Amino acid sequence: MTDRLAGHGAKGKSSLRECPKTLDAFCLDHIARFKRPKRYEIVEALPKNNYGNVLKTVLREGLQIGK
């Protein structure tokens, strides 16, 4: 996701069953305001490898496709 002014942006993906307002409130309490995701996307499950690590490259590819 790209921002017209900054040239980049943030999009949070979550497999939790929380509403975006709850996720945003959590982010406000735990990270700086400028680091918060602009959008939240609830997904069924995050892509993981055999060791249980989240595949960030797959998440980034999804962001490039969904611009």
C-alpha cells in the first residue's frame, strides 16, 4: 500500500477475531501514532512455514497485488 504523501504506508493483517477499532486502540497504547497501520485486514490465517514462522514475503506480495 502506498501513501501519496509519504510514498509508503502500513497495513495490518490479523488472524484474530477482533474488530478494527479494538486493534487500533491496542496499537495506540503500545506503539507510536505514526507507526500505526492505516488499514487493518482480518484474514482467516497468516501464511506460515513448516517451523511456524510467518511468511512476510507472502504478505508483502499480497500488498503489491492489492495496491
